[in-house]
Amino acid sequence: MHPVVKLIAQRLALGMLLLLAASALIFVGTQILPGDVAQSILGQSATPQSLANLRAEMGLNEPALSRYFSWLFNAVQGDLGVALSNGQDIASSMGKRLSNTLFLAICAAIVAVPLAIILGLIAVRYQGRWPDRVISTVTLATVSVPEFLLGYIAMFFLSVQFRIFPSLATVYDGMTLLERLNAIALPVIVLVLVVLGHMMRMTRAAILNVMQSAYVETAELKGLRKFTIIARHALPNAIAPVVNVVMLNLAYLVVGVVVVEVVFVYPGMGQYLVDHVSKRDVPVVQACGLVFAAVYIGLNLVADIVSILSNPRLRHPK
Amino acid sequence: MRIPLAAALGLFFTALYFGAAIFAAWIAPYGAAEIIGDSWESWSWAHPLGTDSIGRDLLSRMIWGGQTTILIATLGTLISFSLGSTLGFLAAVKGGWVDQLLSRMVDLMMSIPSLISALVVLSVMPVTLPVLILVMGILDATRVFRLSRAVAVDITVMDYVEAARLRGEKQLWIIFREILPNALSPLIAEMGLRFIFMVLFISTLSFLGLGVQPPMADWGGIVKENKEAIVYGVPAALVPAFAIATLAISVNLVADWVLNRTSSLKGGRG
Amino acid sequence: MTALLEVKDLKIEATAYPPGESPRNITIVQGISFAVEKGKVLGLIGESGAGKSTIGLSSMAYGRGGVRITGGSVLVNGVDVLQAGSAGLRSLRGREVTYVAQSAAAAFNPAKKLMEQVIEATLHHKLMSREEAEARAITLFARLGLPKPETIGNRYPHQVSGGQLQRVMTAMALCPKPDLVVFDEPTTALDVTTQIEVLAAIKEAIAETGVAALYITHDLAVVAQVADHIMVLQSGEMVEYGTTDHIINRPTMDYTKALVSVRSIEHVEKSGGDPVLSIKGITARYRGTNFDVLKDITLDLPAAQTLAIVGESGSGKSTLARVITGLLPPSAGSITFNGRTLAPDFEKRPRDDLREVQMIYQMADVAMNPRQTVGTIIGRPLEFYFGLRGDEKKQRIQELLDEIEMGEGFLDRYPAELSGGQKQRVCIARALAAKPKLIICDEVTSALDPLVADGILKLLLNLQKTENVAYLFITHDLATVRAIADSIAVMYQGRVVRYGPKTDVLSPPFDDYTDLLLSSVPEMKLGWLERTIANRKMEAAGN
């Protein structure tokens, strides 16, 4: 078997294992900590009788291991259980929200990724001169600012002062694509700002690293044009680190979504998770945690695989 | 020694915020929960930042809130740092199964974004200050662990550490005399970044309503209390958010400066 | 007749960024003038920091990092390249002048096949069609002695060895039929037996294509084989310039004389005596591998004498040092030191065993903690082994500093404030502080410039007389071995292939490997390369 295929198979297996371990961690985090779920739900004033009833209803009297496996087994089959707070099926109420969140994240990624790479290239091209400095200063500012500040600044200026976009991202069925895009414009802008800084900074570092290598000097000493050098010698070697950067930041975007959805009251996964943490609705929290972890692990896995695929040493073994 | 402008600005604001937090009891004009006027009054000489959603002096709330935020962030940083760096050094020096076990555990913890982990845990734990600090400290210790392990591993393979081991030095001498002095500058810079992260983390949790609980004030909570006013053009929610950002940028500038200054000492080789 | 390359009064500057101070300009090269005629080779020689690479690259009007050419003129075929615009420079580089870098492994793009890169400049400058260029590349591969010249171009850089890659790079430089090739230390990173092959291939290729060349190196013996003229440089200025014969046989300046006579230390070998160190049947492998790096090594080292371990990279000589120090316990065999058997693992050895075996490393930079002062570095063994404190300790440190000829004023300095030679001296003092019976020297001079290395060797020889310490001297450099050894062990692929007193080992009859190794070491004589290659061909024909 080709070593690359073997390595990728290994990575995939490792990713599955990691996801399994993460699910266990989420389960442990919600079930075995000193805070008893039933106690949390009913509060300190609950009578022993009602506590016992709730425990029995939630299956808390069974051993933790068997509860974990039945939860996991059901989750794999798409059954995430029912919410404690309203008794609805979690999988079906999550479906809509998940697609909303993915729509938001994908829109943000479509804007942020090319923008970050172009700005990163500009920073490299004018390294040490004013465009580079402006970009790095703005980067420093955006990575130090909490997501919700960006959100409210955008809201304050773009919707309250100048009324360009709606302040709340209300979406409902039957909206046209254009209406939908208009509704989520503000959260998309904020998400782009959230990831842009990191992505740009890391892209810049990755490309600079390649541009300073000896083989770029060799190409320069062959009398090639700057553009040819970048396209033929720098890019093939820069793709892996840049894709890596992009994937890591998309993973980061998944987290940014939580806060941004709350700011703009957007009916997505983040809002759903935060609401149910306040309600101490453990099954929903577990299910959301699992989905977020899966997306996060998946993106990291893609980054890993891309860097394996683009490594000439692995692709063409001795 | 000349301090560059950016670092001087960073130092000034960092000192200002920490000073305000430490001396809050003396400089805050009103109590944190004292209601002194109508809701969302605009600024006046008596209330330089105006009032908040239920008519409390915003400046006073900002000062008290800063105290809470900075206290939690500092304690969280201390926990994440002492835990992360101790375990990181241990893994690097011991190697073998100790390293494997700790590293794999950290990998696992980092496979879930820390905000998500925190939300999962906080859904069953009582939300009190000690719980918040512990949860944030432990989750963040994973990053400190990775850095300190990487730094220490780079140093342990150096010939001077080998020379010390061959001399017959004890483990403690090697950690404290050979490794630590050389690992200090990246770790100090990292401490600044971890502190920023803690400030952002607790503010985010409070903003989501899962951090510091009212009536206590903290910056993220103040944003949450005043966010409805944004729609009416009242920028009260922007004030604490702005404070968070300036504190974070200032600490970042100081950390950058520390890293540059100390690493140039080391770069003087050859 | 006008010269192909004419450099007049060259001045090169760079910006230095001293920590904590504002940036300032420093002059790297000044007042350099020389000319290279068609088909001739000029050797540029000097120690690190002499500015030789910088001068070489100036012929392509190229400055690395913040380096700028600020004065003088560089004429290639009568045109001043410093005045050429970017279009003019592009047509110069890769067409009229080409470049061979020191590390071909880094200078090739890892993601592209060799052939693509070899013919890239030729195609870019529209000098030949693709078919013609590929045919020329294959001819050059064959002429440079590369295996399978028709197909080697389909490989990726990491799929061929270092010596082969260096030859491919030479082919890449010659492919566009340039007027001038700049060779920047092309053989420095290679093992000595590979170096001679690459050197011969380069020389032949230069002769056959009639190209002119700048050959940059720190090794006078190497440049003597390929150059018609030699320019000796020191700290960016010219010391001496003349024909190769003149520089090698009749140097006029003291610095050049020192370079020519380097490594000619006379050392009369000692023999006999009871061994302080006896190694018996040592076999070792690294954890998690199933390959023996050392196979059945048996050696003796008499007290106060020097045993040199010679071999190329991968021969296992440094692993032997790790076994003796106890960092790598062997899988078989035993080590007797001073009449007692050493524990295989250093952690099980009593403090006196640790004290009496000391080690000096190749890179003095990383062998000293950058956060400790010279006083702490030398003082710690005194404190640790002998319990010396306060003034007593200070006095002993100063004695040691005097012994390594450094004198006063170094106690409070940090390693970063010392020169390369001084750093290595401090490491020697640290080893001596333990009053050892044996010092293992692992390539202690190979990172140093020749003159500095010479000083260190002389110091080690003197210290051996006064301190009665034995050296296990690990090196790949036979000149160093001649200068310092009493007995020699030649290692090849984990085995000792030849072992005995120095004169015996260095006298015929030789085994095949020792013969190859010894005959590959460049000698400071004109025509050495031709004679050696001719001898080898005759022997090969005779067999």
C-alpha cells in the first residue's frame, strides 16, 4: 500500500478515536461531576421524593458506563434523546439550527478565506513597509477584541446610526436567498473580523517562511520574474501551511459562532446551546457539545490530511 | 534603557487598569449596586459615563466590574500557569510514559474548543467564582502545557543539559538552573497572552449569562445588562467592551516587548 | 583583451540591529578589485565572516538579507551590472552568470522534479528548446558522473544523496552555457570521500565547457586543486592575490603563510603504557531500532595519550562516545576505566567515575548554558566535585582561565560575548575543572576556522603534558588526527576497520577503506587532485 494512503487511513482512524474519546469526555463532564443533574434542575429546595423521581426518570440510577454506551449508541443512529425542558426531540429541533449555523459559517468563510490570503500576500509583498504595518496593527487590534464588542460596534454603526443592515438576524422559512443574506450580513461581517486577524497573520508567516528559503533564492538567481517565482516555486510549497492555517481558523470560527449568534439573536446551534446551558438541559448540552466537537475535530483532520498530501517526501518516497 | 512608545503605552494602560482594580474601594464614586438616577442617563459631570439599565452610575460599575474581571483573570492565569508549566516541564524531563499520558490527555482536552467544554461543564456545576476560576484555569492549562513542554523539550536536548546530567546533577538542579532560566522569556510572554485570553473568556461567559452572576458586576456582565440600549443608540454597552479591548491590547503590547527584549539577549550568540 | 568579470573597488554594506540600540550601517567588504578572464577560475578564500560569499554574489548584483552594494563597479562582459535595471539583472542571472550553493539540499525546490529545475533557467531565457535543454542536461549528468543520467532527472530532490544533489546543482548551473559560474563552498557539506569525487567532476566540467568560475571556499587545499588564481580575504579586505602556485608555494603575507602551514603541528607519538580506558566487544543500538550502530568494538587507550577515532558521518564514532559516557548503555561488551568496570548507565555510576570522564562538544555554543556566566560554568564542577566555595573557588577558576590562555576579565561574561575559539576554551576549562583522567573530544575543532582550530589543538597538546589527561578524540578530519593522535582507530559502518599506533595506521599496506579515506584528503599541493584520480583509475584498471 502507498505510504500516503496508509498515513491517511491512520489519521482517519485516529480522528474517529479522538471523537469517541471526546464524546466520553463530554459525558463525564456532564454526568460524573459533583453537581448532580437532578439537583441542578430542581434546585436546592427540591424534596427528596421529587429528586428520586427525576433521577429514576433520567435513568441516573443505572451505572454510568451503561448510560454512556446507550447514549453513544443512540447518538450514532441519529437519536440524540429528548430535551428535558420541553420534551422535544433534540435531533429534529437541532437539524434546522445546524443548517442555519452552517449557512452563517460558510458565508463568513467564503468572505474571510480569500480576503485573508490576499491581505497576507500583500503583507508579504510589502514586508516591513506601511501596508504590512497597517495590516499587522489591525490584526493585533482584532485578536484582542472580544467577539461581542465587534458585534455591538457593527450593530451600533451599521444598523443604528446608518441603518444599512438589520440589527437582528431574524430568519424564517420562505425567505429568498437575498433576504436571508441581508439578514445575516452583520453577523457575517463580525465573524469575518473575528477570524481575519489570525488567518492573515498566520498566512503571512507561512508564506514568508517559504519566501526566505534557499530555493526561492535559487529561482531568483535564475533570473525569473517575481511573479513566476511566487507562482512556480513559492505557492506549491506554501499551499500546505496555508490550508492548515485556514482549517485551524475555520475551527476557531465554529466557536466564534456561539457568541455572535447570541449577539444577533440568530436561531442557530450556538444560541441553542447557550439557552439550554442556562436551563441546565443536559441532554441538549451533550448533543450540542458532541456536534461542535465533531466539526472541530473534522476540520483539524482535514488540515492534517492536506499537509500529508502536499508533502513531496511522503508522496514520492525513496 | 529606552522603552519603545508602544510598550510604554501598553505599560501605562495596564498599570491604570490594575491600579483602578486594586484601589476600587477608594476611587469608585458610588457602590456597585447603588441606584442613583434614571436608566441610561447620558453623561454628566456627576456621572461621567452616564447611568446603566436600572440607573446605577456606570463609571462606578466599570471600576467595580474591572476589579472582578481582573481578579478572576489573574487567578485563572495563575492556576493555568502553575498547573500547565509544572506538568509541561515534568513531561519534558521525564519523557516516556509520563510524557505520553499527559500529552495524550491534553490532546483530548484540546479536541473540544474550550468555550464549548466550559459550557458543558457549567451546565451541571453551580456557577460560583471558585468554580469559574477553576474551570477556566484547568481548560487553559492545556495550552500552557503544550508551550512549556515544547520549550523544555528543545532545551533538554541541548548539550549543556547533557553536560549537567553527565556531571551527576540532580533533577531539581537541571529543571531550575539549566532549563527554567532559558525557558523564562517565552513563558512570560505567554503569561501575558493567557491573561488576555482569561479576560476575554470570563467576559464572554458573563456576556452569555453563564459567568459572574448579578448583582456582582464584571465587564462582560455590564455589556449584557446594557445591550438592549444599543438599538436606541445608547452606547453604554460599548464602554465595558472597549475597556476589555484596551486592556487586552495593552497587555499584548507589554508581552511583545518583553519577548523581543529577552529574546534579543539570547540571539546575541556567535 | 577585456576581462569577462571585472570588479573595481567594491564596497558592500549591511544594516546591523544590535539589541537595545538603533540600527547602524556596517561595512562588510571594501576596496576589493579583481578580474576573471574567459575560461579561468579564481578562488576566493578566507575564514567565516571574511565576506567571500558576499563578493561572489555581487557578480550577480545580489545581496542576501539586508546586504547592499554601495560602491565600486562590477562589469560582466563590459556591462556594469550595478547599473542594470531589474530587466537587465534578470537577463544576467541564470544566463550569463549562474550559481552553485553550499547546501544543494536546501537550494532545490522539494516539490519539483530535478529535470524541471535543471532546465528552468535555460527555457526561461529561451536559449534552447525543451528537447535540446533536456538532452544537454542528460549529457551534463553523465559528464558529472551521476548514476543513470537518463532517468535521474525524474527524481525529486529528497530521493538522491547529498553528493549527487551537489552534482545536479552543478549541471543546473552549467546547463544554460553561462560565461561565469559562482561556486559557493560546493563541497563543504560533503564527506571527504564524496568531496573528492564532486571536486573532480566540477573541475572536469569546467575544463570541458570552458566556462569561467569564481570558486569560494575556506579550504585552501581544495581551492588549490581547481583555481588558476587565488585571492585571500580577511574581514572583507584583500590580503593577498596571485597565481595558485604563488599563493601555495611562495606566500608573502603572514596571514597567507599561516593558512598554508595550518595543521602542520609536529607531534611525536607516544606508545605503550597501561590503558586508562579499555573497551571490550561493545555492540550498541538505539532504542526502538533493530540495527546495530556499533559492532563488536574493542579498543585500549593508555593514560595521558590520545586515541583518535576517525570516520565519516554515520560511521558510529559519536555513538561510541555516548556509550563510553553512559548515555547509551551497550547491548553487549564492557568498559573498564582506571582498573574498574564502568556501569553501563551513567545514572548508576559513582560520582568519581562521572568526574574522571569529561566531555567536550563540537558546538561550544550549545554546550554552555547561555544564561550562566563563565565563572558559573567553570565554577560549578569545582563546587560540585570538590566543594570549593568563595575565594578558593574564584582563585581556582582564575587558574583554569590562565591555563586555557584567556587571562582575567572573563569571569562575569556570558557565552554570547565570547568568540568561537574562546567558547571552546571555556568548555575545555570546565572539563579540566573536574580533574579528569579522560576527556572525550567530539569533533571539537570542526566548527572552527582553521587558524582558531590550530590554537585549540596546540592548547590540548600542552594540557595533556601538564595535566596527564588522556583524550579520546573523535573527528572526521585526518589532518587533525595527524596533529594530535598517538594511536588511531578507523571506523566504517559501525566497525573498527583499522587500529594501531599512528604511524602504523597511516603507513601502507592499507585496507581498501582506509586507502580511500586517506587518499581523499586534499593536500596543499598543486596537481594533487589529478594525480589521485589518475592513480585510482590505474588501480581500477589493474584490478
